[in-house]
Amino acid sequence: MTYPEIDWKKNEYHRLQEVVDLLKAIQERESKRHEMDAHLTPHTADVVLEVIGMLEDEIDYDPSPRYEPSLAGI
């Protein structure tokens, strides 16, 4: 197995976004196939969708604190 050339200047979150994009492309191709022609089992296709969602949630996570306006003065 050969591995792709690594661009060490890229942030790992950019790499994760590339993985998400690849998984989305796989899911899109798989969804266009007839059930009898599918490459992935239905369970595997569901897992791919779940992983996409989980990775997107992590990539979009903003750790900065959220300050809600105080209602004490109202």
C-alpha cells in the first residue's frame, strides 16, 4: 500500500475536512447505486453518515466561551 505525499504545512483540521469531503463523495456515489449494485452494506453506509456528522461537529466546534447577556438588570 502506498500513502499519499504529506504536506506538513497543513493543519490537521484541514486534513479532517478532506476526509469528510471524501466520505461525502463515497456516500453520494453509493446512494446513486441500486440496492443490488451497492458496494457498501446498509449498516456500513449508515456508519459513514454517522462519522460524517460526528467529524463535522468536531471540525465546527468553537471552544471560545459563550457569554449570555444577563437578565438581572431587566
